[in-house]
Amino acid sequence: MTNTAPFAHIETPALLGDESATGSVTGLSTQEVIQLEHEYGAHNYHPLPVVFSRAEGVYVWDPEGRCYMDFLSAYSAVNQGTLALSSRAFYNNIFGQYAKFVTEYFGYEMVLPMNTGAEAVETAIKLARRWGYDKKGIAPDQAILLACKENFHGRTISIVSMSTDPSARAGFGPFNPNIGPVCPAGKGSLRYNHAEDLEAALKAHGDRVCGFLVEPIQGEAGVVVPDEGYLTRCYELCKQYNVLFIADEIQSGLARTGKMLAIDHENIKADVLILGKALSGGIYPVSAVLASKEILLTIRPGEHGSTYGGNPLGSAVAITALSVLKDENVAEHADKMGKIFRAEMQKEVERSSSIVGKVRGLGLLNAIVIEEERIGGGKGAWEVCLLLKKYGVLAKPTHRNIIRLAPPLCITEAEIMRGVEIIKRALTDVMAMSIEQIHGGKVDHH
């Protein structure tokens, strides 16, 4: 009978399981890998005590050379056959190394690996609630998680429940209760950069609040940098009321602001740290939630996870991406380049005929605030960005009058200066051109 199965060319191993062990170990041993993951990885899964170091088709091999037939397919994620196993239903020989690396890198005890930023935020929300019930003693189903107005933490239903952006919420209700910037006492919302609002909410409901989720710099709101001391005061209030301080560093973290983390500017350490985006250098979806064992071990095996969270490729990519940030002193470079950019753009702000009202940011996360009344003709930041594109610089508005600028952190001083000249050109030309001219005769009402 002819074998017509896909990948029929794969050689069938004669022996399986313990009988197939070669006696020689490739890399870390099975026990070493399991011990690493147990020590540094959250215990949200209960995998079989098998480590995969090589795979092909339906067969997988552990470091000792034992061969197994995979009858799980990573919960149907590798239907095409295995070349690089992704699921954590079993152990892989990279995740434990990554877990140790990333926790030591940021000074935490454990990591719970995810893929996207939104997944990581959702994980942090669940984690804060579970900690609130198990450790703080909040009554069942009564936990409150606070956030600020104008926040952006993702687009899942739990996350948009926290949003104050009408476009994020319209048509997606009903929303999750007891989450976000609205205090149940009904006395208003928590404004960003107003620690007194958080204090009022905690005075009213502190015994029910499990966490305070905050962006160290509000990105989507227009690169809003809080006053010095705001984050420190919020952190102190969280300590006073036994509330988890949760830092969403998905956009602001990983050297972007001139420090490894944006909260490093105030020398505070979040109880729960959320990372994503640049954690993989932008080439693969990798995110992470880091915290102490006391916090992360409230999630028990089988209660939370993600099929691809902690997969070998993502783990390896993250180790490399983080290594580059330190090896190349990227944070220091971003700090220097950001100061040059803002100094040059400040000259534009001070020019009497300029349409720029303000330039703000830290490191290489910056924003230009356009004074729309100075432009006229229905033009705004979108039209400036269209001209920037025409002249060779890519940027997008985050609101009608704000342009967010976040170039790669490898940018040189010469490239900064070239970009500044193009930005200044666009800011000047937008005044002289009609909206129809900018849009090429057809106005895109963005």
C-alpha cells in the first residue's frame, strides 16, 4: 500500500519513549529545563514532565534523545506537523532560559509569558483580581481595578470597558463593571496626572481596590508626560492602601524614553510589570507579565494561559532583543537623541508664525501639538502627516491636533536633524496650501 500521508519522507524512528534514549544530552537536561521553568515561570500550566529540544513531523525528541509521537499537536496549533513546537502543554528547552533571563533582567521573581500586549493586560487584570481575593481578602466578585481617563491599554472587551474614548466603546457594550477610571462612589473619573483623584477613590473604596493600572506616559492620549512625582505619589498611595501598582510599559518601556522603563525616571518598581511590542524587536508577538511569586502564584495550573505564550521562537527572540538593548546602550542613546530632537523642535515652537504650540516627550517618544486655529481651512495634524509622507517622513496623528513621533532607537543625530528639517518644512507648507491641494484634489475626511 502506497504511503500518501503528508511529509511521508520523514524517517520513522524504530524506538520510542525510554527505549529510544541515546544517553547523551543535548544542551540542558530535561531536569534542568523543568527546574528553570519551575523557578522563574508562573505555574499557570501543569505540563507533562517532557522537554522538547527537536521535532519533525509527528515525532519530538527530548535532550536525552528520547523520541515521542506527539498526539496533542499543541492543542491543534501545529496541524501541519512539527518543526518547532509552540505550545506549553509540554516543556520546551528555551522558555526556562528566557524566564530566568527576563526576570533577572528586570529584577522580578517570575514571569507569565503571553503574546500580544492586550493579552498581557488581560492577564494582569485577572492576576490583580485573584490577588485581591486571595491575599487582600476582598469579598467575592467585589474587586475594583482602577485606571485613568484617556487611557489606552488595548482593544479587548475588558480593556475597552476601562476606556473613555467614545470610538473605542461605541457599539461594543455592555461593558465589564468595577474596572476603569470611574469611581463607584459616582464622584467623577480619575484624571491622569492628578494623584488626588486616585487618593479620593482609594479613600472611598480602598478595601475593594485590587490594582491601579497606569501608563507611565499616556501614548494614545498624545504622549502625555506626567509631572515629576505623580507616579511616585500614586505608588505611595497604592502601598498605603495595599493595592497593586501595575505599570503598562508596552509602549513606553524597553529604552524608548531614555531609561529601560519609563517608571525608572522616578526610581519606582511596579508590583506588576507589563511588557510587549519591542520585547521581540517588533518581529514576533511576545509579551510578558512580571511580578513576585506571591502575586503570580495566585494563578494555579490550568487557570490561565495562552497556546503560544513562551514558545521557543518567541523566547529566543526576546532574549536577543533584550540583549541588544543593553549591549548597545540603547536607552542612553535614546535619551541623547530625544533631547536633541526636542531642543530643535522647541525652536519651531518659539517662532512667532509657527503652528506648533508645544513639543513634549521623553527619550524618543515625543509629540508635536498643533494649534489648529493658527492653520485654518479645516486643516490639522492629518494634513501635516500627509505632507510629511510626501517629503519622506512617516508619522501619524494620535488626535486631530497631535502628531506622535517615535523613530527606531538606532536613529543617528544626522538623521534626527534631517527629519527635523522635513518636519519644519511640512509645518510651514501646510499653512500655504489648501486642504484640497494637500489631499490631491480629493479630501479624505480622516
